Amino acid sequence: MRALLRRADALLAWMEAAFIGLALAFTSGLLFVNVVLRYVFLRPLPWAEELTLYLMVWIVFVGGSVVVRTRGHIAVDVLPLLLSARANRLLAVAVTGAGILFLAALFYYSGQHTLRVRSSGQLMPAMLAPMWLAYLAMPVGSFLMGIRMTQTLAAQLADRSADGTPRRLVRD
């Protein structure tokens, strides 16, 4: 079972990175083409800026999951430096639990909002695509971040560091 979970985790990590990489490359190329079309041919693509904006929103929310997985978020570490190893582990579990609760609320409310926008039939101004596709980045991103935070919590509760290293190998 652990091998299957590790493979699923690796596949999800690959899919996140591939999406972000492809979306960034596409966005960069599209912006370059649009600048050339605008300033050389005086005929920009009317939908390019809008698509770039919404792709950047998707990149941010999917990228949030990558940052949670790699523990790259900014953290204030003054309190953990003052606490004992046991209190530090308890604090880490509490912070991770609070993060999971926040992401669950974000998932729920952003999902509700996305469904409201979908039922309204609202369209994007330039592309005339359904607007809910842009809003869908919030529940998808919060779900992915929730998966990553749950992995972190499981490692913490198993008395392991957040990256999975057995606690006995980590200096207290």
C-alpha cells in the first residue's frame, strides 16, 4: 500500500510540475507573440491578456500545492526556536491542523462560489468562455494543498519530520 501511495504522490507531483511548467511556457510565448502583434503589426490578440491572467491564477493555486509539498512557504520561526523539541512538534501539528481547516473552508466556499458563477452563465469578456473555469482554480488548488498538508500532518503524527525523515535522525 505504501508503494502505491508513493507512486500516486510522485505522479501528482509530476502532474503539478508539468502543468505549471507548460502553463508558464505557454503564457510567456503568448505574451511575446501578443507584444509583437501589438507593436509591429498593430493587431494584438484581444483575448491574450485575459487568457494570460486566468492562467496565472491557475499557476498560483496549483503552485501553492507544490510549495506546501516542498515546505517553501514563508514561516516565522521565532517561537519554534524558543520551544523544546516536544513543544515544537506539538506546535507544528497544531499549525498544520489549522492549515488543513483553513484549506477545507477555502475548498468549500470557493466550490460554492464556482457553482454559483457556473449557474449564472457568466462568460469571460474577451474569450467568451465560461467564467467558472477561472474560478475553478480556487477549489482545485485548495484541494491539492489540502492533500499536501494532510501528508505533512500524517508524517508529523507518525513522529516523523514533515519531509518524512524519521525523527531519531533529526536533531532536536
